[in-house]
Amino acid sequence: MLIYILKRLLIAIPLIFGVLTLTFFIIRLAPGDPAAFFIQPGISPNVAEQIRAQYGLNDPLPIQYFKWISNVLQGDFGRSFSRAQQPVFDVIAEALPITVTIAGLTLIANFTIGILIGIISAVRQNTFLDRFLTVTALFFYSMPEFWFALMMIILFALKFPVFPVSGLNEIGAESYGPLGFLLDRFWHLILPVTVLSINGAAGIARYVRGSMLEVIRQDYIRTARAKGLPENVVIFKHALRNALLPVITLMGSSLPFIFSGALFIEVIFAFPGMGRVTVDAIFARDYPLIIANTFISGSLIVLGNLFADVLYAVADPRIKL
Amino acid sequence: MIEKGACRFAAAYRLTGFFIAVFIIVVLSSCSKHDASKAKTGKGQSAMDSTLVIAMLGDADYLNPVIGTTVTSSNIFGLIYPSLLQSEFDTTTGLMNYMALEKKLRVLQSGQGKKTPKAALARTWHMSDDNKSITYILRHDAFWDDGKPIISADFKFSYQLYGNPVIASARQQYLAELVGADKGRVDFDKAIETPDDTTLVFRFYKPVPEHLALFHTSLTPLPAHRWKGVKPDEFRHSPLNLDPLGAGPYKLRNWQQQQEIVLASNRKSNLPKPGNISVISFKVVPDYTVRLTQLQTSAVDVVENIKPEDFTALLKANNQLEIKTVGLRVYDYVGWSNIDQAEYQRTGKFKPHPLFGSAQVRLALTHAIDREAIIDGYLKQYGVICNTDISPSLKWAYNNRMVPHPYDSAKASNLLKADGWFPGPDGILQKNGKRFSFTLYTNSGNARRNYASVIIQQNLRAIGIECKLDVQESNVFFENLQSRKLDAWMAGWSIGLEIDPLDVWGSDLKKSRFNFTGYRNPRIDELCELAKLKMDPVGAKPYWLEYQEILHRDQPITFLYWIRETQGFSKRIEGEDLNISGTFYNIDDWRLRPSANVTQ
């Protein structure tokens, strides 16, 4: 298996470089100018030129590319154009903990709630409970996240002011002490995590239900029941383990989401996470930051797929890598 | 039995593991932010009582006056750094006034001019008789926050930074009249002299009107002793940018990028005094609906640019709020290509645009557009019909004899008929076989322009003009505009407080970079140049009156409406004085009423 992983990692290197090279050229082909902000009345026409010179944008494209690639090979992805010329990985390092927190909590909630609902629906197939859960899940699954988030804000921040609307902490929360600060942070995360996880859990529930239904019709489940095992053990130990195999693929493909962030939620709840960094960078034509973000999400998609394949082999001895 | 017990144990174990995972994630995230920035305010409500919270669309770029370019940045560094002069907008005349401790450019009528000059670093100034140099005498009692005195050398040092091409300051235009600038490079040794710590002399290569000299020589200084070791190519990413050393009424307490900038009243400041409100928090809230919700729930105190359609619901939901407006500084327009842009791009020659080349046709288009309907439907009392780009707020120069071209589709049709446009078989006007059909472009994300463009489309259809609408991403739109790819577009300008329209209307299209229409009228060039030569701006009034009449007649673009920007304010704020120079221009004088005392 180790050799398989190494092989896949080695193949990933040229793949990621290919993606970065493509991104490098595509973003430069897109209309728009990183120095466009400096082209306005009252600002000397020299400024945009000087800024372009600073960013190295006056060189011909092949030279820009070779300069860039030699820097990247030394691990230097450059400085952001739009964020006070911070090194791009500093910008990302600031945004990442926030995104990882939200996404981590969301994934935990997603899978816990999703799997639970899926199991109940499957075990109580065709009962009122199953139909109710299926309809509810579909209802939430088909709801756009940004709209749902705004509805939650109207309900829980305006009509019944229970939760805060935005930001990570209250004004002056630093004076609450570490525990108070932590609880305040938790309080601020409830609405966004709920919005994200209800939507995601609904999808997972559908997967789990389908796969559970398939598994509980298998002979070994009948055998398990026939030998007198309690229903709990049959469902959770014998059926669920097998039913979770397709869910593992989902877990692998969720990895990029943890790091790339959920744009709408970040904009609506004013969290400065990766989603906002990426989209702001695109609108500002902040080339180094766009490429660094592509690097991170590209690497994570490759790693996520590899992770899912490995997990698959671990969970199912029939699969050999 | 044993199996059941083991199962339960395993379940409890998993559950504990789950909660530990959640806990670790939250702790990790808060560790990164619960840093050295210890607040000194009390808890909960009391923290809010001494804190003013302003919601912003985006973060500041730099809190450094040399390179900070966004409005948010200048609002904030204006509170941190000291300034040579104090300026205020005189609402009775529309002229800018500049003040040193012992001298004012203009003496205002009684009751006008609430701003005191106490924060000015200059005691007085003297303009030379030939208007080619200005000498400031600085005060002795001004100090940076580290205790070092603020001296004339700080200004010379800072102007060298502003003028350094490697630093690429967006304010280098302010140095355009200094000695040497006419030859391409300011000669700082001759242009700025500092004979002693409190004398500062600026020299110009040509006579400069006093008000412009004051405007251009009062750029914010940086402390030379702090910045002198920083190399120009490292200036933009120097860590000192995150720790500004100022002398103004506020100092930076904490900056969590893309989240919040917290300023605390600077107890040491005598320029003019420590800010009244102890803490001001500028919070980044990118989504408009959420900013509105936060204002409604009193989580923030000020939200700028509230859409008129939201006023009623907002004020009904929270009677602690009020809507305030600033002067007329922003207008929207429909741009018509006066020249055939493709021909100009190809050959550099000027040929009238096949549709919009004639002033008569452009006038017809203005008559065809129901500007009042747009104002009534969207801006309501916060919009005013726009005739030219000189704002009614600039009363000294505004031509109030001009009558707006009224909405009159019959007159529009007649004008078009006179120009040779007649209805074709499909009902669309035609001239020499060419249909009057075009695409009106605008940038995305602007509800007001979307609303206006639909009305314009209907209005034009009514007189037989086919107008297709296209919304483009802002970057793309701006690039297309600059590269002269658009025939008709809707956009807007925010005007400067000093009138200088040559960039937009000058006949030399290479120099006048923002003359996207290609309008060329030598008399306009002449009037702008004549106005610049006047040493007293009011003396240029006749030129500006004529300028407006020409634009009104030629209609190079259809001026739509001036917009009164509307800001949502919590009633707990007192002492605010909004005018065209900005929402926050006297923020250091604002006070907060404790929440319990706000009148219901």
C-alpha cells in the first residue's frame, strides 16, 4: 500500500504543476488589471505603471512565467497584490483556522446527523417517520444555503434575537476570560454551522439510507438476526459498518471543503475565511493569491481522493491497492 | 450482559471523543485570535456603551497615509495621524476652507464652520506675492506618541516618500506643482526647505492659487525618525504599517485583518484632544443585508449607503435609528460614444459616431429618458436631477439658471426626425438603412443602475429605439470602457471638491484618460485652463457658468441624477456633523449616550 501511496503522490506533483501553470495563464488572459484601482481621476497616470512594475507585470508573459516558476520551486509563492503585500501564505494562514473551525464543526455535525437520520429512515423504511425525514431532508437539501442563512438570521437574530448575526466574537469579548471568550466564540458559530450542516446532513442522510437499505437485505444480516443478536448490534455493528463504505468516499471528497471554505456563509456571517480570500482575490485580480489558493485546493483534491481510496482499502479488506 | 456493558462503554467513549473533537476545534480557532490585544473595557453592555461600532463593506488596505488608498483607510489614518491644517467644507458657498491655529483661508459667516483649528500643526502660513512659495510656521507643542516632537523635517521626509516612484503613492499628484515636477522629477532640495524645526517652505515651479497650494501641501506626515531606516522597496510590506505611530485623537489598538479595526482614544493627544468616544470599532461586514440587520438589532451604530427602499422597514423596526445624508457628490450618467471608437482605435482619426455623433440626437435621448421617474421610483427625495458634473453643493460655481431638459418624448421624436431618423418596417428608427439599435452596458452589483437601465430601455423603445441591456463584471466593464469598446454605457462619477474636469472632457484623448465618450470642444479646454489661472477660485465663476451651459447644450452624455448618499445612524450618537467632505469628518467630536438614556 505504501508503494501505491508513494506512486500516487509522485503522479500528483506534475498534475498540480500543470494545474498551476494553466491557472497562471488563464487568469492573465481574463480581462481586468490588478492596478485598475489606481486608474481614476486625481491619481497620477504614473501610479498604475509604477504598481505594475512593482508586481512585475510589465515583463513579457514567458518571462513572468519563468520568474514565477523559479520562485515557486523555491517555495516562494510571492506577495499578495491586494492585501498589503503580505506573503500569500500569511494571508492564507490567517484565514485557514477560521475556515477549518467552521468546516470541521460542520463536517462533524453533517456526518453525525446525516448518518443518524439515514439509519432511522432505512430501519423504519416506508413508515411515517421515514417519509417525514425523507421529505424534510429533501426540503433542506434543495434550499440554497445563502437564502437559508438569511432566513435563519431573520428568524433568530431579528424576530427572536437569540444568536449574534455576524463576526467571530462580541465587542469586548477579550475581557470575558478564556472560558467566556470560548463560549462567546461557540455562540457565534451556532448559526453558521447549523446552516451549513443541515444542508449537508440532508444529502448524507440520503446516501446512508440508500446504502443501509441495500445492506440490511443481505443474507449476513438475516444470519445475524437469526442467531439472536440484539437489533442494536445488528444495525450498528453488522449493517452500518458495511453501509458506511460509500460514505467514506464522501469524507475524502469533503477534505477540500474543509480548507477552501464556504463562500456564502463567510460573506453573510462576516467570517474572514478562505472562501472570501479566494473570491476577493479573483475580483481584485490578485494573481499570486489566486495561484496559492489554487495550489492549496488542487493539492487537497488530489490528497482527498487518495485519502478516500486508502480509507476504502482499510475499511474493506476485499479492496487491494 | 458483558457485551451490553462493553457496548455502552464504547458508545460513551465515542461520545466523549466527539465532544473533545468539537472542543479542540473551537479552542484552536480562538487561540489564533485571542491574542495580546487585551481590551480594557468593561463587560457586555458597558463595553458597548463606550464603544462606537461602524460597519464597513471592506477592510482598510493600509493604515499609512502614503500608501493607504481606500476611503476606509483615509477615514482611519485621519484619526491616527496629525495634519498640517484643518479643512472644512463651507456649506453656504461650497468652497473648501483651510485653517491653521492662527489663520484661516476664509472667514465664514457666523453660525457656519463648526470645525476648530486646534488640531492643526501649522500656527500660520504665508503665501509669497508671486504665489510660487508657501511658508508654514509650525507649533512647538506637538509630539508623536513616542514623545518625539513633530518637526518640519518630518514633512520633508514624508513628501519624499509620497514622491518616490518605487513606493508608488496614489497621492503623488499632489506634488505636481513642486519645483522640478515640470521636468519629470521633483527636486526636493529646492522644492521643500526646512530652515529650522518649525519652519517649512514649499516652492512651486509656477504660480499656484493659495487654496490649491494649501490643499496640495497639507498631505499627512509620517514620523521620520521611525521610518527612515525602511527601504523604499520594502515600504509597502514593512511591519511598521501594522503599528502606526501617530499623534491624533485616536490610536490603533487592534487590527484583525478582514474582521475589525479597533481604535482607542489617545489620552496623550493634544491634536486637538483625546477622542470623546473611548473605543471605535470598524467592523467588516461584507453582506448588505447583514449590515442592515446589525443596524436594526443595534449591534452596530453606523451603516453607510443604505438603499432608500429599506428606510421604511428599518425605521419602523427600530425607532432608535435615523437616516442622515451628505451633500451631492455622486452622479450617474448614460455615456454615449460621440466618436466612432473603432475608427479612432484603428486610424486615430475622429469620425462622428453613427448613432450618437450628433448633439441633436444626444439631446433627443436625454429628452426621451424619464429621469424623474427613476428618481421617484428609486431614490425618492434622495435624488436630484443632474444637469452637468458641477454639483449643486458647490454653490459658488453652480449655474442655477439652467433648466433641466424635461422628459418629452414628442420633442425627442421631432429632434430625431430632424436628424433624419424615421421609423422602419419593424417600428425601430432607421437612417440610411441603419437601425437605431445598441447595447447599453453597465457594471454588475448595482441595484440602482439596474433599476434605471430598465426604465431607460422602456423610454427609448417608446420612441422607436432598440436598447439591449448587458451587465458586466466590474473589472471587465472598466477595461472595456478604457479600451473604448463600448458605444453606450451607464456609470457614475464621484466628484472632487476642487473643480478640475479636464481629465473627463479634455479634447486630447491621450491626456484626458477618462474622456471615454470622445467628446471634443476646444472652448471647454480653454475654459478649464482659464479657470486654473485664476488665483482666487471665485474669480473663475464665469468660466464655470459657461462651461455648464456648453455641456448642457452639447449633452456629451445624459446626466441622470445626483445621489444624496444616505447613512443609517443610531440615535445614541451625538455631535455628528455630516457633510460633503465625509460622514466621519468630525468623528473625534462625536459622543455616545449610554444606552439607558436614549430617548424612546
